[in-house]
Amino acid sequence: MDIVQVDSSWLAKWNRAVPRYTSYPTAPQFQAIGEEVARDRLRAFDRTDKPLSIYIHIPFCKTMCLFCGCSVVLNRRPEKQAAYLDLLLREVELAAGCFGRKRVVSQVHLGGGTPTSLTEEEFERLMGALRERFVIGEEAEVAIEIDPRTVYGDEGRKLRALKRLGFNRVSFGVQDLNWEVQEAVKRRQSEAMTVKTLELAREVGFEGINVDLIYGLPLQTRETFRKTAERLVELRPDRIAFFSYAKVPWLKEHQKAIREEDLPSTEEKFLIYVEAREIFMRGGYTAIGMDHFALEADPIAEAYRKGTLYRNFQGYSVERAEDLLGLGITAIGFIEGAFLQNVKTIEEYRSRIEGEMLPVLRGFVLKTEDLLRRWVIQKIMCQFEVDKGEFANRFQEPFDLHFAKEKKALEELEKEGLLVNGADRLRATPMGKLFVRSIAAAFDQYLGNGQYSKAI
């Protein structure tokens, strides 16, 4: 069992601001991109027989959780949400119109915001439109992020509707079961509510049940979060996503409402993570990448063992399709070697859609070197190692020769005990797995261009 203890003296040196590597190049490197670039990439994809993934962004929330780093629109008006859905369905038509045939979709993911703010009728319209323009296979993963507060009061009615419409994986936002922590971040969600929604999801028959947690929130301590971690192990979700609170007030002004003195120290935050990680692993969960845990039979645990794990903007997943179509405001896709991100506001979105234009605002067309480094960073973030022979076969160049300029940085990481840089492979040590973002950063040629949250 890969459980380690870390001396606090490590933290000052390695608690650096580095990306989370949900993409490479990372979002701060994105540049303005015209609609024609997006259409060209979609047409190029249509000349292949590859499957497609779809991400749909539903931005609406009734209240703002103070820790939130997502793209959110505060809204209590049903008509505003209905108007957004109309625009979203038109974007589905515009994107699908770039294809000469109905493309096979192997993954659908609804994120937000609060996707379950949609009504049952709105879900039916959305899923009906997707099935009209795409082929969603029987084996496809159809997942949705759920705020338990939106499905708790109806005794499972909305959950049953989601299951009937083809959803088979649900991710419940929990963050922390401690009520004082919930109060400090303005997300009030009782333990009874969380337990009830998990039980309802099992009764409905969802194939996969995920829970999202956050460490580093105000008023969290090792003692209080230990209770949350132990309770989650008892509840036995299939996956636990255990994210570090990303403090980015330069991007999310509402985070300034969290008092600095209420946050756990860097050392305390790290110990919360280390202790909870041990609880999950001793409870039967496999550590997946840097922030996910899964039961042994779960597909991402199997993908981790087989070396086919993938990381994108939704975290770790099974790579059912590399190409991703992003729909809705701020949604990011990846089509034929290019990241494509939509406009940020509903007003811009409406203007583009009503003008029969794809709502792409910015992105990044990857060059050969970017694709090469993206592959290496994916391997590090997902498998904690890089097979140098595989690299040479894939890119027709020896690994050590290509990354000669990175030699000094890799030597420092090796000296500090974070990795082993052997003749055949580069591999993170048990200690290095906890600082895997820092190892990946050694291969990031754009690292100085952007602000990032701390590694811990």
C-alpha cells in the first residue's frame, strides 16, 4: 500500500504555484481564435472514424459557494434558464452541422454550475436533441454533476428521470460533512441529506456513484475532516474526488469573503490530505493520480492498472475518446489537436448563436512540440511514470536527448527524492506522487506565463 508520511520541512520548498494540468498547454496560454478555426477542426474530425466525447456546461446556481472556482451564473429565474437551454440546443445544431453524418459519442458529461437546476422537461429536451444529432452508444458513459440539495426533497423523482434518460454515472458535490465548515463557505448541506441522496442513487440503479470533497477549506482541521473521510468510506461511493481548495481570488472575487485566518495552515492542509488519503486507501480505495480514489472494480481503477487513464478538465476518467466537443458558455473542447473555449457570458453566447456562429472565443492550436509534451505530462499525471522506450517509438527521438534542457530540473527532483530517472523510465517515488504537479511542471515550456494555485 502506497502510504507515506511527509516532513513539514518539505512544504516550504515544494508548495509552489503550479498548474493542475487538466490540459496542456494550460488555459492561461489560450489565445483568441476565430470561428473558422473551430469549423476547420470539426470538419477535420469528420474525416476520421474516431468516437467523440461531449461536455455541456450548465452555469446556473441559486447561491454562490465561497470556495467555488467554476464558471457560475447566479440565477433564480426559470425563464432565464429556459432561454439559455434554447441557445444551447441551437449550438448543438451548429456543431453537428459541421459533420456529414451522425457521429458516435462515447462519453457525455454535464457540469456547472448546477446541472440539476434543469427541470425534468428541460433534461428531456436536451437529451432528445443530443440523440437526434449524435449516436450515443449503449456502452457510453453519461455522467452528471449533482448538488444533493436539488434532488433531496422529491424522494428520488429527478434521479429516476435522469436514469430513464440514460444517465449512468452521478457525481455528488459534498466537500465536507462538518456543518461549521459548510457554514464558513456558505454551502449548507446536512450529513443526512448527503446520505439520503447516495442511498436514493443506489436504489435508482446508477452504475457509478462519485463524491467530490475539498480539503483546505476554512475551519477544517485534521480531526474534523477525519470524521468526514471515515464516514465516506462507510458510505462506499465508487469514486472519491479529493480536490485541493484552489485559492484564486484574482479570478474569483467572491473567494475574498473567506477570511485568511480561518484557513488551515499549509502544514495543516497537507496533513488533512495525507491522513484522509490514508483513510481512503486503508478503506479499500486505490489512489488514482493525484486527487482521485476508486474501488478496485471501478473503470478508472482498471484504467490506471492498464495504463489507459486520462486527465481532462473534469479530472481523471477512462479515455473513451480524445476528441471532446464543449457546449455552453466557457465550455472547453479538444478537437483534432486544438483546444477550443466558448465565450464567457450569456450575452456574448446569445449574440454568436443568433448570428449562426459557433461561440468559440479562444483556444490553442497545438504544435508538434506541444503534442509531445502533452503526452509526457499526461503520462506523469495519470501513471506517475514515463516509459522512455515508448516515447522514442512514438516520437522517433530518445527521451533524454529531447529533454536535455530539462536535465537540471529533473536532477533536482531526483536529489530531493521525488522521482527516479532511470535509463528506461522516469518514475515518481511514493513521495513524488504527492507532488506530481511539480514533476509535470518540469516539462512545461510555458510555465512562467500565468498565475496558478499552490501545489498544496
